[in-house]
Amino acid sequence: MPGINDAHTHVGDEGRLQLSVDLTGSKSLQEMLGRVEQAAKIAPAGKWLQGGGWDHTLWPQKVLPTRQELDGVTHGHPAIFERVDGHIAIANTAALEAASITRATRDPRAASSIMTAQGELTGIVREDPAMEMIFQKIPPPTPAERKRALSLALADASIHGVTSVQDYSQWDDFLAMEQLEREDHLPVRISDG
């Protein structure tokens, strides 16, 4: 049976997405927070929690989450979770502190996207530069994390009939793919896009 070629992939990003906290389909704030808390309980100390897919417009109250609510379930881990559309995210206090975002944040574009009119930090960050101020503080994945993420994404591709891809992942992902190939654990043919 012929295999499928995907001409434009980001295998590394897809794998890291599979390792993140999936909030897609959360029917309430409580369900979202419960999923985050489950991830926080098993994450190594100090590990950033990331993920996304939440959509408050599907919840009964349709109210955006707050950093304080997230603080209550993240057990000290810095955390940021993108909304399903990718235009806003909720960050907890530890993530805001890591990015040096305070009431005194000087960039007016960032300040307007993270505070209420009263100058209170809600934890909701809108677009760049506020989101990027946080994302740039997240440590890059370790080689072992990259390898695990790639293994998950490539196994998923293979199960669905994909036999080759042109990939646009980060250089460090390609190095991890080379290691998987040397170990004979590369189920899909990969070329640099």
C-alpha cells in the first residue's frame, strides 16, 4: 500500500505539543484547572507547565481564568497556557515573575495586554510582546525531551500512514532525529524542508 508524504511538517513542535497539557474540550474552568493540577503533580520541580486549547466561551460562565486561579493548582511551577486561538494566554504569577512582568512594566504595548484598567495583573496576556516576554523565558527542551517528543510525533505519523516528510523543525530536533536514525528508531523518512 502506498504511503503518504507530508510536504510541510514541524515534527519537533508537534511532539512537544503531545507532551504539553492538553486543555482542548475543557467544559468548565474547573475541568481546565483539574487537568493543569494533574500535570503539576507529576512534573519535576521547577518544570514549566505549558499547553493550550482552552476556550472560555464554551464554559457555562464564559469568564476568563485568572492567574490566582492558576496559582492554586500549579504548585509553584511557572505556567502558561494558550487559548485555542493562540491570541491570548493565561500565565500564573511564577511565569509573570520569571518574565519580570509587574505593574511597573514599561513597554506600553505589553502593559496594555496584561493589566486591567486599574493596573492589576490578571494573568491574561494578549498577543506580542506580552506573550513573547514569557515564552522567551521558558528553557529549551533537553535532548532527552526532544527525542521523546520526536518519537511520539513520528509514531503518530507512521500509524496514520505517513512514510515521509519534509520537515521544518529546529536544528536541535534534526540532531535528535539523527540519533533516532542511528538507533534504528526512525519510522518515517525525513528530509529538511
